[in-house]
Amino acid sequence: MDFEPLFTFFAVISFVLGSMVGSFLNVCISRWPKGMSIVSPRSRCPSCETPIGWVDNIPLLSWLFLGAKCRHCGAVISWQYPLVEAVTAALFLLVFLRFGFTDATIVYMALSAALVLVTFVDLTDWTIPNEVTFPGIPLGILCSMWVMFYGDSAMRIEGVYEDVFHGLLGAFAGGAILYVLDKVSLLLLKKPGMGFGDVKLLAMLGAFFGWKGVIFILMVASIIGSVVGLASILIQKLQGAEEAEHYLPFGPYLSVGGLVMLFFGGPVFEWYNMYMDLPVME
């Protein structure tokens, strides 16, 4: 039986599903920080508050067809809406292409959507929603139990994430590392270094990827955050801006680190383990 047409079909379905999930994430991003329900009322224009019809609510396409403007009042529709939909769609497609018809695909699609949600909420509101991290931590531990009992799971990463022990230790390590760093920052710099939302987010990622994954994610997030932070300071100096406090939410960088771990962590650790096993040349 030729599986190529079937694989292509599900790849397209993954992209479309991701765009639809991204549309829902936009609702969560705009409403959760305000304490609003994500169920009702139905989607409406934030300017004129006219309910949005289904034809104007098609992921990606409606924004383009409407010229990024509300059909009723002409108010500009933020580029954030199609961006969230496009990023989520691309991640769903990449997850399917990476993991195929396995249990890991469903789990990692959900995790990818959660990280997109965390990123945009933290960028716009400087908070990380408990609605993501609180259920995410036990879900990650449950997945580690699944890995332990189902040996052929695509979520198993040899030497990194292999059983419930790795999930439990990863959740603890993820939370403890940032918690200690925050306390050290308070002691030495007299100001908080990390928000407690970051602590819970890294604990969630640790539950999914184990303690070695936590270290990898933290390294990637720190490198990216440092580059972006230094670039931001340099740009402001070139523009003649006065000296100011530079605050960068860390959640988006942890999320990117989690995605890098998801797609490349396994090969990186495999290469590292092979390198460490090479005989020493005398």
C-alpha cells in the first residue's frame, strides 16, 4: 500500500488544524489577561464590538481578504492574529513531519500550541497563564509514565527522557533552578530576576523533557535572550535613547528553547553521547 498520498493528506490536515487552533489561541491571548471568558461572548471587533461572522473568521485567509481591516468599521486588525495562526499551523505541520503517525504527535502538537500561547501572552501582558502551566506539569509527568510503560513511544529520548523518574526530576529541576536564580538576584541585585510564571513554565518543560532537557532549554533561552537584549540596548543607544530599565519577558525564550529541544534535542544529545564515548587519542 502506498502511504505517500495518505501522509501528504495528513500533513495538510495538520497545517489546517494548526491554523484553527491558532485562531482559538488568539481568543485566549486577548481574553485571559483581562479575566474574560474564552467561551462567550462570540468573537467581535475590539473597536466597534460587532460580532464577527464565520466568513470573516477563517484563519489566515480572512485577514488577507479583508485587507487587515474590520468589514464594519474599517479599524485595523492587528498582524498578531494571522501571525499566531501561521506559527501554530507551521508548528503542527513540523510536528507531524517529525513524528508522523505516533502518540508523540498529538502530545507535541498540544505542547507547541501551549508554548505559542505562553509566548504571546508574556509579550503582550508580561504574564504566563496558570491555565497553561498548572495542567501542563501533571500532563508532562503522565506522558513520562506513558513512555515508561510503552517502550516504543516516539516521546522516548534515549539518555535524556526515558521514564517517569526523568519527568518528575525534570519538573523539580526546572522549577528549582529558576526559583534559586530569582532568590540570588533578590539578594545580590535587590530586584527580582525571574517571575514565578517562568518558574512554572520551566517546570512544565522539565516534566516533558527531563532534567537534561531543562539544562538544554535554559542554555538556549539564555543565549537567545542575551543576544536579543544586547541588540535592543544597542539599538536604543544608536537612537539616542536615555538610560532606562530594560525588561525582557523570559517566557518567550524558554518557549523557543522548548521547541528547539523538541525538534533538535534528541540529535544533539545523541551526538554528545557519541562524542563522549569516543576513545581518547594519545
